[in-house]
Amino acid sequence: MDRVIFIINPRSGFKINKFVERNIINKISVRRINYAIEYTKQKGDAFTITIKYLNKGFNRVVCVGGDGTLREILEAVAGKNNVIVGIIPCGSGNGAARNLKIPLNLDEAFEIALGNKIVDIDCGICNSKLFFNICGIGFDAHIAKMFNKNRIRGLLPYFLYGIISYIKFKPIDIEVEYGGKKDFFKPFVVAVANGSQYGGGAIISPRSSLIDGKLDLIVVDNTDFFYLIRRIHTLFNGKILENDKVKYLTSEVFKIKLPPGSIYHLDGEDFISEDGVLKITTLPKAVKFAVKNEIL
């Protein structure tokens, strides 16, 4: 019999309240499942709660929140073959759910999260920190920092923060080592991608796969505002790689050097690189996910 812990982040982009909890209780009451529900209160709680319930013998963790909450859960379960992770997407962008083709409808997502279609999914590791989807440097990292500092959630605030970040943004010089090669860039965005999209339908790395054991690196050259406006649609129709200002690399390992103190993000959670070195590698078949379709 499954023992399930539902971890709810009440600050996620979707307004989560007691209605969500009651909905979960109503649905699960007709099943023979031992369950618990916990709310996060601050950064790091999802990791701590997950460890607590794994130690109690729970074998399924359901994330009721966004990508940041999920990343903390995955740090606790990665490499544990007896634990299944489900998602009820309630974040601002829901990149993980979109990559896994999990519906944003909460009722449908609930059924999938407790279902028996399971897939082993790769993750990425950046300087010992795990990420599911994207490790980002440049403009998107600055947006993430501003977004995380403010209490207002959702896609509209995210775009507003993007406008403010663009005005303040200054590109940095970076060096990328991969497969015995070395390249230099002064980019607008660098995305080391395990999944194909950020969330909100923005497909930054259309060739990426969650099950191929590799990472893709997308470089968007620093360019003028009007070029970005004319090409922004390619970020949402899967054709971003057709732009002449975009470069594509693939490897199992990347080493990125940037100025010490630079900002980067992992699935939307911002961090500071104190020494200016990011060592990024893939972690194949790291987590068992409950999904809608077994073949992604």
C-alpha cells in the first residue's frame, strides 16, 4: 500500500488555500492509502519535510506547488529507487509539469500523481545542487532574483519583472568548456537544459529530452531590443534554434566560468556563484516520476 505525503506550498503562483487540501482529502478518502499533508512556510521546508516522511517509510511524494518546491523535493529523493514523485502543478510557470506533459487541471493531475505509469527521469547537478529543468545564467537569472524577492506571484508579474530587469541588465563574459572544447561568449542568456522549456510555454531548448542522459546548452547572444521583440515568438513555437543569434551545444558535462559573485538560477531559484565556476553534469535516471504517458 502506498504511503503518500502531499507537500503544499501556499505561496505558489496559483492561490492555494484550504480548498485544495479539502479537495485532496475528498479524493483520497475513497482510496486505501495512508497519507499526510504538510505546508511549507519558508525556503528549504520541502526538502526537510520530504526527508522526514521518507524516514517514516513513505514511498510517494506529491508536490503541490511550483518548480522551486519540486526542486527541493527532488534533492531529497534523487537516487532513491523506491520513491515515486508526483506533481499537482500550482506554480507560476509549471515548467516541470509541462515538460512531463502533466495537465495543469488539478483534478487530472491528482489522478496522474497517484497513478501507476512511472518513468525514470534524468536530472542535472550544478556544483552539487540538483535541478530538474534549467540552469540559467544572464537575463533569466536576474528575472528569477527579482521575482523571488517579491511576494506577488504569477506570469504577469514575471513579465513586468522582465521589463525592469532588461533595463538594468548588463551582459557578462563567460567561458564554456565541454567535450575537450572551449568557447567564449558575452550572452543575453545561457540555459543548460535538461528539459525543453522554462514554463509558461517558453521553449528554450526544443531538442532536449528528460531521458537521454545528456544536457543541452543554449546561448542567446546579447543583441538589441528590437531583434528580441521580432524573434520572441520563436521562444513559444519551438523554433528558437532557427535564429542566427542562438547557438546550440550538447554534452554530458559543462564547466562554465563567469565573474565571481555572478547570479545564476536552478529551476527559477536564484543563487550566487562565489568563485565564478559552475560545474554542471547530468544525473541519468535520477528520479521516478508518475506521468500521464510512459513515453515522453
